[in-house]
Amino acid sequence: MYDVVIIGGGPCGLSTGLALQEKGLRYVIIEKEAIVNSIVNCPLHMTFYSTSDRLEIGNIPFLSQDVRPNRTELLKYYRLVTERQKINIKCYQKVNSISKNAESFTVLAEDRNGNTIPYESKTIVIATGIFDTPRQLGVDGDNLAKVSHYYKEGHLYYDQHVTVVGGKNSAIEAAIDLYRNGAHVTLVHRGETVLEGIKPSLLLDMRNLLKKGRINFHPNSSIASIDESNICIKSPEGIATLQNDYVFSLIGYQPNISLLQSIGIQTDISSLVPSFNPETYESNVENVFLSGVVTGGVTNRVYIEDGRFHGMKIANEIAQRLSYVQSNL
């Protein structure tokens, strides 16, 4: 029996574990992939826009070579924190169900060998983030093997016809990197421009590439269909069919709604923001808390910089609640 089961081993889940650890609470983190898997899925040579100090957890300093860390440095930092602080995390275990008992919860997880592992706890913290559930295009062919929702590096796509869908930082960064690695790049965005709201470090490069026609840009457009060798783009001028080898659909991510709804957590129908108390981060389901990016739904208003502090409030509330229960036994 644990005091708390945390579902999700990203930066915010780790931070919550550290906060619970400081309170002397018995906890375990269950993560279906590697620790901080959302960062694992980032481009290999990515430099983060946030400064190192804003990505620290558990009051443990993070010193990077430059002001803004790269992916390798950040992964190393979270590994070191996990090891040195002896964070109790179980990786490669997928949570299949959560059920509420009279005074506790039962969480059933499955490991890589198909074994079912039960966990009992008095409270639950869901810190699953959003990056494991990409938003879908919803068109014919969006499930083909050549369609991906995560971008790693451009070398594999040299001399290939690659379409990038999206207009935010991840899509712009992928389009620029693909071009630099010799791909024939088409960028499709439902908005009129991609030059607003992106990182300053990307703005100059993208403006120049678009101006010189190095990237084939389709504004005010969407994907109509995808097949093995072509892609159809719907624009105000009509349908255009282009040669295509690979598609990167980088249009955003969303919370694991099925997991939230399975235990009765309510979510806003449009923003997918779950119901929770902003003072304690307790959801509308008693003794089930939410931590990190998952609290922002699809609004993109909650990041690691903010979510890393949620665990402190959660730990305070759970510690007070369990202390009150124990003092009345």
C-alpha cells in the first residue's frame, strides 16, 4: 500500500515525487516508457527555449554549457536527479486501469512481458502530460507508416519529398532542419502565416527560406488525403496533388482523455482542460490529483516551467489530509 501512486514519469511527475518524498510519504511513479519520455521524443539536436534554471526540479541546480540547454544535457540532468535522489519510479509499465475501492485505489499496470502488476494507494496523481497523444489529421491515409507525429533528425530524408503539417515551433524547426539536410520540403498550415508567435531563433531562417522559395509553403490550407506516393492539399484555390514520401503531422498533442474519463474526471469539451481545484490540484474526483502539462488541455498554457511547481501544492495537501486521518484513527 502506497500513500500515492503517480502516473507519468516526466519532469512534472518526477517533481511531484520529490515533493512527496520530502514529506515522508510513500509513493511510486509508474511510467509507460523511459523517464521524461516527452523529451526523448524531441529532435536529437534540439536546444530548448527555456533557460536551464526554469527546468530545474526539486531545488537541484541545473548547469548547462549555454543559457539554454540542449536535449542531451536535459536528459542527463533528469537522469542524475532520479538516481541521486533515489526517486521511486517503475519504467516501461503501462497503466491499463484505475479502480476506486472503499478507502483506496487499485492501479493495474502491465510490463513489457505482459505481466499485470497491481498497485494500491490512498491517492492518485495523474502527471501524464500530453505528448504521448498526438492530435490526428482525420483524413484518409493518416495512419500510413510514412506519417509521423514526432520529428528526430533530417539526415534520413535526404532527397525525399517531405510534407510538414503545422505552424508552431516544432513544425517550423522540423521544416528548417529537413531543408538543411537536403529534403524537398512542403509546409502546410491552416493559418495565413507561420512568421508569428515562433521562437526568434527560427524567425529569420524561416523568413529567408520562404522568401527564396526554398520551402514550398501552402498557407490557409489543410491535408485532404494521403496515399503511398502522393499527398492532396486543400487550399482556397482548390485541391493540389503533390509527390510525397513522408509526412510529419506536427499539429499538437492532447491529454489522454480516455484515462481521465475512466475514473470520472470531467474535461472541457473544446479545450480538454480537466476539472481541478487550482489551489490543491485535486480533480473533481476525490483524492485524484493532476500535475503538470495535463492541466492545460490543448491550450498550450502550461509547460514544464509552471508544472514543476504543482507537486509542492499536491504534496502539502496530501500530507495534511493523511496526517489528519492518522490522528483520528
